[in-house]
Amino acid sequence: MTMPTLKFLVLVTLILCSGANEDPLVVKIGAIFFDTEMKLAEAFTVAVEEVNAINSDLRLEPIKRYLSVDDSIVLQDLSCDLIGNGVAAIFGPSSKTNSDIVQVLCNMTGIPHLQFDWQPQLSARERVNHQLTVNVAPMELLLSSAFSDILGSKSFDWKSFTIAYEKNAHLNRLQHILAWKQLHKTGIKMQEFERGGDYRVLWKRINNAREKFVLLDCPSDILVDVINASIGFNMTGSFNHLFLTDLDTHVSGIDRFYSREFTVSVAAVRLRSYIPPPVHDEIDVFDNEVDTRFDSLGTQLVYDSVVLYYNALLVISQRPGFYVPQFSCGRGFWQPGPRLVDQMKKISPKQVRPPFKTQRLQINIDGQREDFNLEVFNPLIDRVTHIWNKEFQLVDYEQIRENSTQAVKQRRMENKEDFSQKPVRYTVATRVGKPYFSWREEPEGVHFEGNERFEGYAVDLIYKLAQECKFDFNFEPVRDNKYGSYDAVTDEWDGIIRQLIDNNAQIGICDLTITQARRSVVDFTVPFMQLGISILSYKEPPPKADMYAFLNPYGVEVWLYVMIAMMITALALILTGRMDQFEWEHPVENVDHEMERENIWHLNNTMWLVLGSILNQGCDLLPRGLPMRLLTAFWWIFALLISQTYIAKLAAFITSSKIAGNIGSLHDLVDQNKVQFGTIRGGATSVYFSESNDTENRMAWNKMLSFKPDAFTKNNEEGVDRVKLSRGAYAFLMETTNLQYYVQRNCELTQIGESFGEKHYGIAVPLNANFRSNLSVGILKLSEQGVLYNLRNKWFNNNESTCNLDASAVDNGQFDMESVGGLFVVLIVGVIIAFMIGIAEFLWHVHRISVKEKIPPMLALKAEFHFLVRFWLTKKPLHTYRQSRDSTSTGYSSLERISSGSSAKKKKKVNRSAY
């Protein structure tokens, strides 16, 4: 064969071969849509056109059928019609239908069935009739796990929230969340709403529950209407949080709420789309048109299902034994069908052409999509914050490198301000009450503005925290000047707590006690002050010193009766002594040589006996006769009881003067009925008593409720004023720090007993506020630096009062001269009287000498006084003066009669001893 002939044959063969390939393989595919899903039908058509452009040897011919209502019979007819037309796959219908007749028919005829919407999770038995069904929509179980991971991550950290869901929603996507948190007041709460209903009812229920965190499971077509209804219920503040579960949120139009007034923190999710590599040509740079045909998730999944089928068909159609189905419904089985389904399960996202619209599309052995990338983004500004997938969980978007044209869009969106970010200027809600917060006095000619108008412990603390935590603030005193208490009748809070709940303030500070009730609606930082409860009472002024207080044990009447008794007893002793013969001495001879008997019981001796007995000093004069002894014994009994009773009463008077009152503790306060007591109505102290299980606390609370007039006050100032005005008839239960403040500045107030009921003051913030930990760290730093200690000393221990600091000396057990001066007065008076009587007797003695010795009185006085002042002389001569012209020692016997009497007594004693 010649060379030209060979070339001719080769050319003919090539021509014949090219002619044989001019007719491509045409495979029919069917799709069923509802007549309201025209956008899905359009996406289906576009997808078929794009895959047909990939390979000219294989073409898909679409056949579309439409439904107006969900009817299983109609679905069966449409499916059989498509199978009769020779389709090699059926796409749809969507999840709007409740029938699985299409899956069953495809499973019976070997025709692959592709789904692109959510479908209920199938059991193992149900999968037997769905072996040829492939669903490119994410598995609900895996999506539920993604939601649980997102809300439980550190970036979100939702502890309690409300799930608001549309009545017809599939809650399978939330099963992990429902299992993660308990359905109770402090866990997850459920709220249902109906499409087309009054959505304000939903938000009113959520607002009444004081909920700040809402998971909204709502279809995208009504999402704007639902969120718009929340504006009237103050649910769009900076401390509200919304998590939107619908994967079509980005096409709902929610970005119309972007404004400075809509500051709610919104997070939504969507499947991450395929990002094509950058194209650096004029078309990519200058073409600003955006393809919106595949914006919604449904259109993307329809596109992906067509691409998945086409790529599997490219492989199976080139294998031996492939043919196009040609049989009617129920009269045959397409053998390549199962192999085609298996091939779809093996396809990797990196192998398909054209690429999928969604990332990481992979079908598992059960025909379900088990992998995808989920974007967490802010739908108001279309800014992606996190990416989730089952392998890496939730990852911060900033940590992911992205090299695509979407990065340019992302940079454009970064110039848009995110109003949902927490403000750097906080509104601080507080109440007026010294020393924590009060209006600052303005000097003449000076006017303060803004935060300079206020002063107090809380003001200084916020200034220190602002410097430490880098934020600005504005003080706003609450109108009702209340701390924040719950009214069970109206189901409302008041005071500072209400302002935080309504998002009117971001920080609440004053002497605000951390309680369990308040913690259920707001959060608290770590405590900045620890304290207890004490009793504030009126301090009785100390009695004036009485120098005659030693006479107080007996009244004047008793003292008079005692003196009268002493006189009567003395006279009785004289009379009895004269009647009793045993009380007379033996006869003695007098100067006149006459025998006479002497009786010692005269007034001087009896009074000495009576006085010595009552003073417990005794006497050397003792009675001898029985009547005298009986009378003396009964006097001793009387004197003993009188003296000992006086001593006991005197000790009681001294002791009672040291005791401020008979109330020393809460137990004493509860056990008495003279002093009323109370506390601030609705405050933390009243809650402590009302909710306590302690018997004593319950008794105190019941007594407070029973007092008339009302024992409760509006604030501490009213309670303090009431204590001062009552002057001991009312006691006020309050925190120890406030009590110490008022006691130091009011001399008439005092603290009774020790503190009890440990409590803490903290800074309140809205529930789950992310800056709470920052404030807590700031408080701990201030504590370690000693700032809190200095602030407490500045506002609580700086005593500006003019109280008498020496008053404490009354309680040290010592007496001053004002207290015991009366004793010295008695002594001095006694000494003076005794001395005056002594002088009188001395002068009387001088007068007797002058008369008896017949000398001038002055001479006798001079002689006696001269001897008196010579203290060293202990013996006195009988004659201290005798007139003599020849001698300087003169003297007269002025005591001859006395000497004679003494001699007679000596003789008498001698005679008695002789007997």
C-alpha cells in the first residue's frame, strides 16, 4: 500500500469517528416543585445549563412538574409521569410535603432520588424504602450539634435563654440544645408563635420573663416582621442577644434594622459558600454586578444536587451496561440506578466540575450530607465572626486565612460600624444615700455639671474602676430612689434592678446587697465590701454625777426612820438599863463619904452602842442583864439587815449605772415588747428575715409585721431619724457599714450587740454582660492595691462629729471626784462638827477652871492652850496654873474634885479585888 493511500484511509477514519461523536448522550431528569417555588425551579434550570456546558458528550434534559397543594396522590401521579417519560433521576419535592411516596417509587424502580431540603431523620427500618435517596442538605442532627457548640463556646457562653420557634418548625435542629440545658426558669424557656399572628404577644411574654438571650427559630420570609415587633418591648438594647437559626437569614432583609438605635447583638448562621479563586483581569476588577440567582440556601442546594448527579453520571455512563431507562411506573427496574447512587456517595468536593455552591459537600453511606462549613456572622453588617465544622468545632474567623475575592468584600464591610458592639460609655444607675452617693454641695459662685455633681464612696469607686478598666460613664440616680425589689402582685422589679432589666443602665452601684432573687434577673461582680446586720439604737445620755449618790439606796423617808429608830433604841436602852438591877455598878463611897451606885447606860453610851452596831464597828460596853441583852440582840439584827441591805443596794446602783440598757442582742430585742424595731421595706435586710428558716429570725420578722405604726422605713435616713426621735422606743436593723457611719456622726446613736447575717455588696450588671468579668478583675486589683481600704476609711471612718470623746471613761469602772465627792463632804462635815464640839468643850473646861480657881479667864485659857499646843507632852499635871509672885511655875488645882472622885473609884476597885 502506497503512502498516499494510507494517509487517505486515516483521514476517512478520523472523519467517520468525528461524525460518530456528534450526537451526545442525552439523559432526562425530572424535578417536582411547588408552584410557590419558582426561584428553585429557575435555579434547577440554570444548574442544568451550566453542567451541560462542561462536557458535550453528556447532556441533561430537564422535565419539571409543579404542585399546588400537598397531595400524595398527585405526587404519585407526577412521579409516575416522570418515570414514564424515561427520566434517570427525580429531584424534589421540598420538605413542604409530608408524603414519602416519591422516595418509595424511586426505590421500587431504581431511579435515583435527590433531595435539597430538610427531611426528618429516618430510622433503620425506614431507610429500607429510601435506599436510592440522596439529600444534599445538612443533616439536622449535625446542625443541632453545631448550634449547641456555638452557644456553649467561650465566645457566646449562653447560660440561660428562651427559644422562640414558629409553630411548624422542625425542632430536630435543636435537639442537642434541648438536651444540653434543662427546661426550667433558669435554663431554657420555650415560646411558640404562629405565622401571621400577633408577634407582639411573643415579645411581651419574653420581656415579662426578663429574658435577654433569645434563640429565634423563624423562617426568613417572616423574620423581619417578627423582629420588628420586638422594638416596642425594649428588646433591641445593647444587652439583648439574638441567635437566628434559619440558614437563609442573610436574604431576609434584616439589615434594614442597621442603626444606632438597634444595638442588639445579633448572630446568625449560614452554610459557607464556595469561594472561587481570584481572577486578575478587567472583568473581575470592573464588573460590580452581583449574581443573586443562588443567594438562598435552597437555590444553592438545588444547584449542588444537579452538579452531584451530573458528575456521578459522567463516570457511570462510560461504564459497560449503562442504558437510559425506558419503562412505565412499576413495570421495571433501572439497573444502573443503584450504581449511580453509590457513585454519588464516593464523589469528593475537589473532583466535581463545576464546583459546588456550598463547601465540603460529602454524602455518607446513608445518603445524608455529613460535612459542611457553617458561618457565624452578624447579619446587620454581613460580617463573619466564626466558622464551624465537625472537625475543628468553632474557630475564630480572624484565625482563618482566606485568599479569595470575598476577602475584598470583607474589607469593604469592615469599614461599617457595628452598633451591636458594647458601648464604651456606661450609664451607672444608683440611688441617693450617704455615704455611697449624694449630691455635692456647691460653693457660692460655683456650679457643677455632669458627674462632678455627685460625691460618695460609689462615685470614687466608679472613678477608680473607670481608670482601671478603661471606660467612660454617666451617673443616673433612679427616680424612685430604691435598690430594687420584686413585687409579686405586679410581677415587676423597681429601683436600680429595673433600670438594668430595661437596658436603661449598664451598671448599678450603691449599698446594693447580692441576693439570690436579684441574681436571677441581673449579674453581680465580685463583692467590693463584706458586712453584716446590726442593731441601731438610741444611746441614753449618761446621768449627771451626784456627789450624794451613796444615799440613793434608801429614800429620805427611810433615812429618817432609821435615825428615829436609833434614838428610840437608845432611849429604850437607857430605860431598860435603869430598870435592870444587873446593870447597876457596886456601891462606892463618894467625896461626901456616902455609898452610891452608878449606871453606865446614859445617852452618850447608848448612842455609841447603837451607832457602832449599825456601822458594824462594835462597842466595848456590853449589857449584863437578860432584858438588856435581848434588846441589844434585836437591835443588832436590825442593824445588820439595814447595813447589809444598804451595801447590796449601793452595789446594784453602781452596776446599773454602767449598763446602757437591757437589750444586748437580737434575741433580747425579740423577747421584749417595749422597743419596736424594723428595717427598710423591700431591702436586702428585710428579705434576709422574711426568707430565713431560723426560728429567731422568723419571730423577728413576724413581730416587725405586727407593729403599729408600721416598723418599716423607705430608706436608712428615715430609720436613723426615727431612732433619734423615739429616744429608745425604736431600734433599726441595718448593714454594719451604714450603721458605723451614722453612729460616728450622731452622738446619741449606738450599736447593740454583734453583727449577724453575713452579706456582700456588689456591682450589678445585666444578665450575661460580657464586661462583668472585666469589672470583677478591676475590683480585685483595687483591693490588692489597698484602694478599697482607703476609700472605706475616707467615707466611713472620718469622724466629723463633736461627740465628747471623754464619755468613754464612764465605762472603764473608775469613779471621779464628782461621783464620790459626797463621801468626802460627810467626812469633812463630821470632822468640822467634832472639832467644833471639841472647841466648845475646851472653852467650857477653861471657864470651869477660871471659876473654881478664881483666876482671870484669859489666864486660864492661856495656860490650857499653852499645854495644848505642846504635842510632845503626853502627861498633864493636876494644876496647870498657880499664881506665885516668887516662882515662874505657878498653878492652881483646878481638878481637886475630879481627883477626889478618881481616888474614890480607885479605892472601890481595890476593895472589889479584895473580895
